[in-house]
Amino acid sequence: MLPDELLETLNDQFPCRELQIRRLSALYLPPFPSPRTLIVHGLEATGKSSIVKGVLETSSLPHAIISSRECLTGRHLFERTVASCLDALDAHSGYKIDRKPYCRCENLNALVIHLRGMLEGRERFVLVFDGIDSQREAPPTLLPALARFGEMIPNLSIVMIVTVPHPRYFYQSGIPYLHFPPYTRDESIRILSRNPPQIFLNAPEPALEYTPDLAEEDNLWVWSRFLAAVWDALAKNAARDLIGFRSLAEKLWRPFVQPIVDGTFGTRDFSRLMVHRRGLFQSEECLIDSIVPRSPILPPTSTTTPKTGPSILHDLPYYSKYLLCAAYLASHNPARTDSLYFMQTSTSRRKKRGGGAPKTRVSKTPKARKIPRHLLSPSPFPLDRLLAIFRAILPDPVPQTADIYTQIATLGSIRLLVRTGMADVLDAGGKWRVTFGWEYAAAVGRSVGFEIGEFLAGGVEG
């Protein structure tokens, strides 16, 4: 076992991993024998590679760590292994080894011969393969062969870091395993609370007597409670690991503390701040990664005016645009007017009269002016009505190769059409609703030469 001072240093450097650090230090302490092969396994971002490297460096054992992520082929892995072992032996012994006998390493047999030659007569050497289960273009016998290297080379210890171990990888029993479990909620919050970000990017005025010590205390107090709120609201189900949790918290931190910076709330008004910024934890915007820069995340309570529909015209297929026009008409036209606006005889009659809605007899009694239908909120409609209007407004018959139901499902996936009930996606009796307004519908119609205003009940005003 390592001295207590070194163990405390490692525990401080890698918190919440005391058990794994003690086991590794006991297995690879120089005076005692080490296992010929050790399997270190765990999910991503659980500290496997960092802790193995830290323990080996602290124990002063000669070692080499090979990352499979940096190796393109199996031969690249073998040659990288030989070069890393030579570099580690040179650094540990203090003199340079002649590298001419080790210039080529094309397969596992050559790797065994090279390792046996360079380690002959030396003390124990630890060879770590990080992510070896994800090696590209690896030979089928790579993992079982590496697991038996310790039997052929007495002073060599192999450590394989994998994500999910499987017995068929090694074809032998008795290999010791060391598991790194995922971090729990309290452990994740404790790790990320070690370096809290600043609330104030620019320090307040000196007249406020806000000292650096007080600012550091406030940063830690707000950040730790903020992490707990982010975990309970989003990260528990959406963040895969500690890295995802940290990325999610960093995205939300600056919008969350902006009211404190503006002076609306104090640094200790966390409950009121949570209520004010609850929209941040209800939105899914922070969970979507994109290479296209987006505007800063703002909660629904922001003073900026939210947009009621899509701001750009999507590049959609031909029939999808007609489906959107039909969906808009189904949402804003009463069902009783379908026979008037979409039957062929009614359409030809309206065209002869000059277009527009049919004229009605004007009553002598004054009536209240009605709100235009395109200014009202959309109403739900069944799928069979959408298809009927779609075929009525389409100038040509639909070919057999056009998969209309797939296009409807695609429009639903990009949230231009949404379901209002719990029915199946393509159930004819399910209710649907549009999420865009008149301007977007008119632009989609004009892109295919369809004037949607001629088929809208009551016409379009203004």
C-alpha cells in the first residue's frame, strides 16, 4: 500500500474514488507481486484512465500507456506499443536503448519477441492498453493474446481498460477485474463543486464591500445548489455522464445568474431565483447540440418577444408543401365549408365569378364584425380530412411512388404538425394541429404556385 500522504494526495486529486485507488495501489506496489493481467472496466467519464495513470506515476513503476484511440490499425498499435515501451525504459534507466532491432513490428508474435527482448533482466514493467476494446482493424485474437502476455514474459504486467468486459474476449478464467461505477448524484455534485464559476464577471464596486472571500463563498453556495437543481430537472435523465452534466450546467449557468448580476436578486435569494428562472429547466434547448451558433438560451419569462412560428422557409419536398397548405386550411376552415371550397364544381364556379369566397345576401340588420380566421388560433383536425383537402388542392394526381404518410410523419418530427391526442402517429382518427402562422403558410403556398388565400374561409384582410 502507498504511504498515507500519497493516498491523500490521490484522493484529493480524484475524489469519490478511494476504494479504486487503494486497490490499484495495493496491486502495483513495487515490493509485492502484481497480477499478470488486470481488467479495469466502467462506463465513460468514470476516471479509469486518469486514476490508473496517477497510481502508476505515484508508485514509480516503469510503465507505458497506449491509447487505442490514437492508433488507426492493428500494426499501428503494435509499433506504438514498442515505441512507448522504449521511451519509458529510457526515461527510467537513464540511458538510451538501441532501437534498430525494434524498428518493425507487424503482428502479435513480433510484439511478444520485442517485449521479451527489451524487458529481459529488468524489473517489473506495467503496460496499459487504454480503450483496447474499441481498437480499429484489430486482429480477432488481440484481446486473448494480450491477456496471456504475462505468462510468456515474467516481468510484464498487462492492464486493459475497457468499457464493458465480456468473458469471450479473453478465453481464460482467473483474471482480476476492477470496476469503476458511475458517479452518483451526490458524488457528481461534489466533484463539480470543487471549481465553481464566477457569478460576477466584473467585480462590483468597492463601496459595496464585496470582498474576494465573500465572492468565493457566494459562488460556491449558489453553484452547489444550482447543480442539484440541474441534476434533478435535466441531467438525471438527459446527461450520460459527468462530462455531459458539467456541459449542461455550464450552458445554463450564465442565464441563470443574470438576474443577480443585474441586481434584481441577491446572491442568497436562491428560491426566488429558481422560480424566476424556472423556464430554463423546462426547455429542451440546452440539450440540443449543434455546430451552428445559436442565440443565448433565454427562459420564457424573458422580455424578448417570442416568435409564434418558424422564422424561415424550410426546404421541403413538393408534396410536403402541399400537405402543409392542406393542414393550414384544415386548421382554419370549418369542416362544413369543405364541400364549398374543395369540390371541383364549386371551384370552377368560383373561378368564373372571379375568385374569392361566394357572395352572400347582405342583411339589412347590422352585425358585429368577425375576426378573420387566419388571425385565430389553429383548430385540431383528423388525418383523413387533411388527406381529402390535400388531394383536392393538388393540381395533378399523386403518383404511386410518393409516400405521403412518411412525409406526414417527417413534418411531425420537425414540429410543423403536432398531435393533440394520444392516438397512433398515422391513425386516421387522430387529431393534428399546425404550429405555424399565416405568413409561413402563404410563403409555402407561393413556392409551389398555390394561393392559399383563395381557399381560406372569409378571405384574408390586412
